[in-house]
Amino acid sequence: MSVLTDLKEKQFQIRSSRSIRKLLKQRLLVVIIALMLTGLGAAITGVLFETGIHTLEEWRANLLNHIPAWIFLPILGSTGGLISGLLISKLAPAAGGSGVTQIMGYLRHREVPMGIKVAFVKLISGIIAIGSGFPLGAEGPSVQMGGSVAWQMAKWLKAPVAFRRVIVAAGGGAGIAAIFSAPIGGFIYAIEELLNSARPVVLLLVVVTTFWADTWADILQSLGFEANTSSFNTAGFQLDREYTPLIHFFPVDLGYLIGLGIVIGILAECYCRFVLIMQRKGLTWFGNRLVLRMVLSGGILGLIYSMMPETFRHANKLQELIAVGDANISTALITFIVVFISTGIAAASGAPGGLFSPMIILGGAIGLACGGWVEALTGHVPSTYIFAGMGAFVSACSRTPITAMFLAFALTKDLLILKPILVACITSFLIARLFNEESIYERQLHLKIT
């Protein structure tokens, strides 16, 4: 049966390559404009998404100066869950969840609603949910928003089905590129996770779209919009680094990095299973009552974070605390536990938000904690442990080691860090695959079907 399916998929790929080539010959200029506009759409939605979240977080921080956190945060979380849940359930049910699963479902020939309406509802509901305290990231929604904009472009173009699938995947990769300022990471993610294809014509279309998205994001930043809301600001096309760690890489570091990859591969698989268990429980207990799930989850999350220091209420500040190595081992472990549990609750609620950003924080926290232990025991620790841990956790959860390497690299933009990150990413990827060959997103896709 699987042989038959593989044969049909190969035949489909051959036919789709031919139809795409035919479209390029007949309407090349229109295709180029569509790719540019898709990149622009992904950049605009990504920039608006992060800007909206940042604005709500600043508003929330100001109110916390006047209202006790244990009162304000649970109420805000429940209210945000209520508004976001109502928008999704009434206007576009497909806008719930991470967004990556929806794009993967569409690319696997499932009936998944797409278009500008879905992208708009995802944008507004995601800003409200994450801005009100749901500890999720902007990258998942950006993948769906970019893919939805791309689908609309292909529809206006009256393009064949094969081209629609490619441009939707390219739009998803463009969303990653715009959020992380990582065009290579977005390009590889579209190929590695979304399309599973290496056909030359497909590679060309995807790489053009993802690089255009990153370029448009730079242009928007130069005009005063901020896609990156961390404390480190970028300036137009200038190649700036979010973090500038002192990097040394010695042969002995390979063993340390492989050990870190093994630890993270196991922990990442535990995280995947925890998130999936929480999502199953949410569906079992509440069924299709999305609004109720999000209201209760928002209140619980608000209560959890009201008991934590102020840094924990801002994902960017928490990531910076870990990335620059200012946290001690106990703080790193507390960060891991809190983010581990809270993102599972948030995912179970069906809130519109991604898991890549939490994965980066989780991996960095383990890298920092393991680095402290290793240094205490051996007197040496690789200077790349934190960023290698970030990439390794993403790699193990998403089963995309090359994408994970470039996403972690995008934080430093230092070529010296590529090799150590890749060692940890491949190790964690192989360890995680021993438990389950499918990524967390593929398993979420099965969960939605069943």
C-alpha cells in the first residue's frame, strides 16, 4: 500500500513540475509579481503580529504597576482567551492552533480553509491571545498567515493546483523568514518540513519568496516598523546580530555537544508527548467548545505567571536572559519547567500561537543548565552550549535539523557557530527519531483528523 502511495506521489510530482514550468513560460512576469507580493504579505503580517503583541505587552506591563499581578493577569488571560476564542469560532475556525499543522494539512491534500479571511482572523486573534499572556510564539501564525496570503495570490492568478501547493509552502517559509530574519531558515523549512521536495523549479520559487519576505521585512523596519521586538533593534539592510557571544570551538567540544544532543533529544520528545497529551485531554474534556477552553486556560496561565518574576512575562526578555548566560542553573531549570508546563496548557486551549519560540527558550535553558553542570564536573564547557541547545530542541521536536541550525544561527549570524549547532541538532534529531519518526506537527495533524 505504501509503495502504491509513493508511486502516486512521484507521478504527481512529475506532473506538477511540468505544469509549473508551463506556467513560468506562459506567465513569468505575473508569477514574479505574485511571489513578490506573497513575500510582502508574509512580511506585513509578521511585522504587524509582533508589533501588536509588543504593544499589548507594554500596556500589560504598565497596568501591572497599579494592579496586583495575582488579580490582573488571570482576568486578562481569561478575557483575552474569550475575545480570541470568539473571533476564531465565529469567523474562521481554521485560525486556531499553531498554524503549521493547517499548512501541512493543506499540502497533504486535506480540506483546509485558506485565504485572506483566515490570515486576518489569525492575525487579530493571535495578537490578543499572546498579548494577554498565552506563552506562545509568532512563528506558527506567521507560517499560516504567509501560506494563506500565498493561496489567495495563486487563486487570483488562476494558477494550477501544483503551483498553489508550492506557493503556499513558500508563503509558510516566508513567514518564518520574516519573523526570525532568517531567509535561509525559512527556505529550508519550506523544503524540509512542508514540501519534502528538492525539485529545482520548486527550490527556485521557494527561495525567491522567502528572500523577498526577509527583504520586505527589512524595508518595513527601515520605515519605522519593528518585526523584531527584542531589545536589540535592526536598521534596514544592515547585517546586525541579536546576540554576540564569544565563540570558541575545539575538537573536544564535539563530545560535549553530542552529549547535549542526547539529553535534549530525550527531553524534547518528552515535551512533544506532553503537548500532545494536553491537546488530547483538552479535546476530550471540552470537545469543540474552544471559547471555554481558552477562557479557562487563559485564567490558569495568568495565575501561573502572576507567581513568577516579571522577566517570565515577556518571552523576549526571558530568551535574552538565557541567551546571554545571565541566569544561573536554578533559574534555567525553573524556566524550563514553567515554559514546559505553560506552553502545554496553551497548546491544549487551541490558542493561535506557535511553539518554535518556546522550543528555543527550552533548549537554551537546558543548554545553560547542562553547561553549568559540565563546567563544575570537568572544568570545561563549549562556549556554544546555549545556542546549540536552542537549535537542538527545535530540531528534535520538528525533525528538521537543518532548519533548526539556521534558526539558531540567525540569532548570532556568526558562521563559527554553525558547526557546533549542527552537531547538536543532528544528534538530538537522531535520538528523538528513536522514539517516534514523526515531528510534533505531523502528530498534531493525526490528532486533528482522529
